[in-house]
Amino acid sequence: MHRSIAFLTFSLLLLASVAFWPLYLSKSWSGIDRYTHAHALVGTLWLFVLIAQPLLILRGYRTAHRITGRMSLWVAFAFVVSGFLLTHFRVSRMPQAAFEKEGIYIYLPLAVTLLFAAACVLGFHWRRSTAVHSRFMASTAILLIDPVLARIMFIYLPPLPSVTLYQGITFTLMLVIMGLLVWSLPPLAKGRNWYRNYCLCSMVVLALYFIVPYTGAWSAFAQWFRDIPLT
């Protein structure tokens, strides 16, 4: 399991460099807002944490693993905060016409940020149950599959017939991986039901992406969120 997490995270790190090259990494960083830089920085740090932690366990450095884990809570917290601030910054700077057309889609970055935060909190809570703890940590990486793979498909591959198909593909992959993680959990592992329920909630939250953003209630929330003086 530990090797699998490190391999998954390292693969995502490589794919992220491909996904974000055209619109971020290849650009002049002086012309990019500080919220994007902050989110990219702490997101990269989190991926390094997910690579380092399993390797520390495999090499028997348990004390270093625990110390890194405690320090990583600040990285996770910064990632969540920067995610909310970046989403607000982008939507609050949209012209009204663009906001009315695209602003409702803040559902996905907000939902994924909340799922990330939940996985971190629950993973820390069940840190003494290795099987469950490692799966919660793996889930924080799994949540990054959509922003990485969807961008790669959109930028480098022929366009799909519908924009919703991008999320249809990435969500399916994410949920299949989570399902395999639940299925492979030892039946007597402490916290097993918590991880199973987290995955079920994730499934519901992601599925609602195809419904909620098109409702009047969400449009009202998006407008409220846009008008908050955060950024």
C-alpha cells in the first residue's frame, strides 16, 4: 500500500507538470496572481509529503514519519485555505457576463477542497489504524486526478462531444480507485466504516456536480460567494 501511494503521487506530480505547463509553468510568473502561486506551491508540497511519508515508513523511520505528519497538517490547512481564496479571486474578477455563464462551476473546486479537508482530518484521526490512515491520505491524491487529467485531455487531445464527459471520465476513474481501496480494506481494520462512508459521500458529492450547479439555489450561492470581500 505504501509503495502504491508513493507511485500514484509521483505519477500525478509528473502529469501535473504536463497539465499545467501551457497555462502556468511556461508563462512569466510575474504576470500571474499570488493566489495561483500560493495554491501551486502548497499543492506541490503536499504531493512531496505524500511521496515522502510512505518511503519513511518503508525504511523504518517512524519518528521522522510522525514529525513530518504533524508538520504536514499546516501544509494541508494552507492548501485548503489557498483553494478557497483562489476560487474566490477568480470568480470575483469575472465580468458579470462571464460570471453568469461560468461562475456556477465553482461547485467543483469548492467541493473538492472540502473533500480534501475531510480526508486530511479523518486521516489524522485514524492515524493509528495504518490501513485506514493510508487510504485517507491516498484519497487526497485521488482528488487531484480530475484537475490534472481533465486538463490534459482538454489541452492535448481532440475535443470530446460534451464538456461534461471530461468529468464523467475522471470521476469514474477516481471512484473506481476509491472502490478498490474500500474493497481491499481488512474487515477488522479500525475506522473501516469511516473510510467506506467517506468514499460514499465523495461519490454523492461528485455526482451532484452534474445537477447542483444548474439550480437557482446554487446560482444564488455563487453570487453570494462572489460578493464576499475575501480577495
